[in-house]
Amino acid sequence: MTQGRSIRSRALTDGVRAFAPLLIAVIPFGLVFGIVAAGSEVGPWLGGATSFIIFAGAAQLATLQLIDAGAAGAVVVATALVINARHLMYSAALAPAFREFPRWARFALPYLLTDQAFALSIVRFGQVEDPAYRRWFFTGAGLSLWVPWQIFTVTGIVLGAQIPASWSLDFAIPLMFVILLIPTIKGRPELIAAIVGATVAVVAAGAPYGLGLIIGAVSGVVAGVIAYRAAP
Amino acid sequence: MTNVGIILVIGIGTYLLRLSFIGIVGDRVMPEWALVPLRFVAPAVLAALIAPAVLLNDGALDVSPASNPRAIAALVALLLAWKTKSVPVVIAAGLITVWAFQALF
């Protein structure tokens, strides 16, 4: 029990610590989202509540933009879920590790699954096999995004449109993805997956319903598998 | 559909996407044919998230530092992320590069 508790507190701390540097990008994103929500047709509080209900920044932004543009409900839902379809792939990648978790954790923790929690966890799960450590590391990393995301959404709503767009703070989002990308390039097949994914996503950017991201990602994975089969 | 309804459906759908494989495959071992592609998911998705955000300007490819400083700033960030692995360094250098080119042009 003592050992279980010490693993829990160590893993939680490690998860929070691993996430901490990413806060510098999450905080401006949360603020920017709150500011967008403050000016949205859906109203600041329902717009802000998407941080709790959806908890996926890109899809939240797309949802508010489409509602503001007067899109049909079914189109808004379809677009947001297409943007979030990448979580299928994260879920598949994490499933072998989550298989070792208790039932409550298998159903509760996926709510905290994000790009960042996935990227940090998939790297750490490759280093540590203990299921208890993995479970609490994921919880620590997941809550490290969830808690500030709620706080800074509300702060952004309160601040309203006082931060000028010319500060380009939203650029912190792709910068954060750049930082997460580098450690995933472990070899030539991963590099090919990234280059093909990036190229196809740019070419397919005009695809309807935000499908460009998914088309790019799937092309990158296929290219990576082909490169891996050619020279593992 | 009301706005509340739209947002609730997206929220539930997003949770189900996150739960999908964890909830369904949870008690089974994933086959080898599924495991190999998964190692390429992270680099492919992250690159596909980054490239359109930094290379496109109003939907068109634009790598000119004058009209789209995000492209050159992303290149600076990529090199620094590779060399330093420091998050504050990369975020600061990326933002400062954008601000510098915005001030220049």
C-alpha cells in the first residue's frame, strides 16, 4: 500500500512535471479560445462550457466558428468529430497500455486524452512498463492540461477582446506541436511518415469538412509502414 | 438542433472517439498488423497539424517572410527544437521571429 501510494504520487508528479513546459503554449491558447468564445454567437458561457464538454481546442474553435457562420447543426457536429477523429488513432495506440488499468480508469481517463497527453504518455510508456505508474502519469499529464484549460478559458472570457490579434499568440499552438514532433522521429520511417503527412495535409487543406488533416495523417502512416517494410 | 444540443453531441462523440479502442479492444491483445502502423501515428498526425498552420496563408502556399512570417519562424523553431529540446527557447524564438518580420515588413 505504501509502495502503491509512493508510485502514485511519483507518477502524478512526473506527469505534471513533464507537462509543465507545455503550459507556456496552453495558457495563451486557453486565453485566445476564451476571447473567441466571449465574442461568439453562442454566448460566452455556453462557448466557454465547450472547454468542459468537448475539451479539444481545435474542435472547440471550429464549433464556434461554424455556429457563428450559421452552418446546419449536423454539419457542425460532423466537422468537429472529423477534426477529433485523430483521437481514434491515439486511443488505438494507448489501448495496449490501458488494458492493464482498472475498469474505472479505462472509462474515466479517456476523457483526459489530448494531443499533448498522448504524446507525453506514448513516449513515457515506452520507458516505464508498470501499469500503476503509467495510469497515474497519464492522469497527471491529463489534468495538467484540463485544469489550466478551464481556468484560462474563463480568464480569456473575462479579458474579452483586449489582447490584440497582432501578438500572434495563437502561433504558440503549432510551435507546441513542433516540440512534440521532434522526439517521435526515431528513424527514417518516422521521418518519412512526418514529411508525407505534412505534404499531403498542405495539399489536401482545401478538402471539405476539415478532412485535410485526416487525409494527411493517414497518408503519413501508410508511407511510414511502406518505408518500415522496405527497411525495418 | 439547438446550440446546447450541438455542443453536447460533439462532447459525447469526442468522448466516444477517445474511448473507442481503449473501451472496445481493452481486454484483447492488438494484432501485429495494427501495432506497426501505430508507431507512425504520432509523427504523421503532428506533422499534419503543423504544416498547414504554418505554410498556408488564406488557403494558399506562402513561405515568404514578408507576407507569412510563420513559415520561417516554424523553420527556426524546428531547428531549435531539434538542437535544444527546450520548450521555452522554441516558443520564445518562434514568437520573436514572427514579431520581428511583422515589424520589418
